[in-house]
Amino acid sequence: MAHPRNVLAIDLFGLTADEVRTRFPEVYQHLLTAVKPERDANRDADISRRWWLFGRTRDEIRPALVGLARYTATVETAKHRVFQFLDASILPDNMLVAIGLGDGFSLGVLSSRTHVSWALRAGGWLGMGNDPRYSKSRCFDPFPFPDATDTQKFAISTIAEELDAHRKRVLADHSHLTLTGLYNVLERLKAGIKPDDLDAKERRIFDDGLVLILKELHERLDVAVADAYGWPVDLPDEEVLARLVALNKERAKEEKRGLVRWLRPDYQIPRFGSEKEKAKQIEVDFGPEAVAVKSGAKPAFPADDIAQTALVMNALIEGGDELDAARIAAGFKQGQKARPAVSSVLISLYRMGLISTSDGGKTFSYRRAA
């Protein structure tokens, strides 16, 4: 996560084997000779069946990354729990936990002492060094984010952006630096060690990595996040954990009453929201005419690309089961005359990873993240 390996991946997610052969014949032949024989012998039926794709395709995270310029990542098992932004062009490897959030506020909360304390307790330990492990289902999913005001979100985001930029800058300027090395020295400073008492290797990291600035940014971030929760910044770890558990229980009760504090409403509501929330979100994104598909006379299939996309997406969300272009087109005034346009929208959504198919593209369904 600290330094790229400067390798490239053939990533054909969203394409069938036939589409790869037609559009990228040289790539297809390379895969036939270098990849398919190994995949044919793989005991994992999914990997063997989808032999042309890059390893396990991570169907759940792909749609969440669509449209993001960057996403948040952390190493699954690491000595120090560090979160940072990765560019959307970077394909996360198997030891990275990728989180479909690209805003500074989310990075700031995840990087704060509040979340790190929670993750260290919830995630468990693994490996030769008994390093902490970050599990999405145990560390991220149940973690209650603060109900911050816009001013508080801006303050957290500003510090987080500076923190991310600072680390990337010193790592780019000094090839000997690593995130582990930076945070080793930071932990030494937190323990009360004076800079003059560091050994030669640590002192070089301290100087080149500008670790005092790293320390100051984390301290400011902890203050800002604690303020967003409305808690004192100097609470003991056990008290922080107790309050987070209590807040988690409170949020669970809220969700039973229908109040969900979405982190990414535009992405999450179409997949997990109530019918009322879905209708409201579609109206926000595409205009009130997009909601008309749900009731009354059959709506006309619009000529505008954005409106077409909204209506096809809504049809898939409401349909539940896999639908083909003919069934979707039948829901509009034009009937089967709209079928070619519906098919075009379905293909675009599939290539973006927003919908899935289990029969080679005959029918489609909205992706439901795990």
C-alpha cells in the first residue's frame, strides 16, 4: 500500500469470454495459453468457470468503486492500522481491504484513535508477529460513524486530506521510507521517547519522514473526531469502546424504526433502502419523472440517456428477479419499440459492474452487495 509494485493486470471484469475474443483477440489468445490451463485445473468452480477474469473478481466491491476517483484501503494484517486513499486505477490485491469511500471525512474517522481502538479490539490477531487483522464484517460494518455537522465534517476532511498527502509526499521523496517505518517511529514518540534518543536508523526516518508533522496531524484528527462524537478527546480506550458499543445499539434501534444513516446514499439506497428512500433518491438524482414508473399508466420511455438509465435501473430494483430487455420494455408505452434502447442501457450498466447476469447476458439483475 505504501509503494506500487509497477505491475499491470489484465482486468476484464464486466466482459464475457466471447466479448473478449471479439474485442481483444490478442489478449484472448494470451489468456488461452497462459491462464486457462491453470484455471481449468483449479478446484474453485467459480475461478475455473470464469477463467478469463482477474482472479476472484470481488463482485461485491466492484460496483461500489464505480464512479469513484479514489477509494480507501488498509492492509488486512499489519502492525499498524493505517488507512489511505488509493487511485481508482489501482486494482486492490488480495491482502488489501478496499472500502468504497473516497471522501476525506470517512478517511479521517477511520484513521482516528476512535476507530483504530475499535478495530484493534474487534479484529483479532494473526501471523508470526501477532499483528492485528482488519475484518470488514467485524471492524467496519458494525462501527458507528459520528453524526457530524457539516462544519465538523469539513474540519475532519481537511486534516485527513493533509495527512494522506503528507505521507504520500515523504514516501515519494525518500525510497527508504515505509509506512511501517514511519509509524514505528511515531509510536516511539507517543511512548515518550525524545527525538535525540532515537537510534541512527530511527532518526533518519524521523527527519526524512517529518514524523513530528505526522504526529501533530493525528493528534488534531483525534480531537476533531472526538468533537464530532461529542466526547472528550482524552477518554481511556475502554471508555471509548463502551461508548461505541452503546452507540451501535442505539443505531440498531434507529434502523428498526427506519432511520438509516447512509455513508453513501447514492450507492447504498438503491441496493438496501426502503421503497420510500429509493423513490426519493431517484427523484434527487434524475428528477421526479423517473419515479413515475412505479404507479399509474405506463410511462413513456424517454429519449434522454440519463432518464433512460434511471428508469431501467428502477425497473431492475423493483423487479427483484432477473429481467430481460423485453420484459422491461413492456413496462413502457412504446412497448417492444423501446427494446433496443433498453438493451443498450443494460449492456452499459453491466460493463460498469452495476448489474449482473447468470446466463450470458440474456437476463440481468441489480447487484446486491454482500
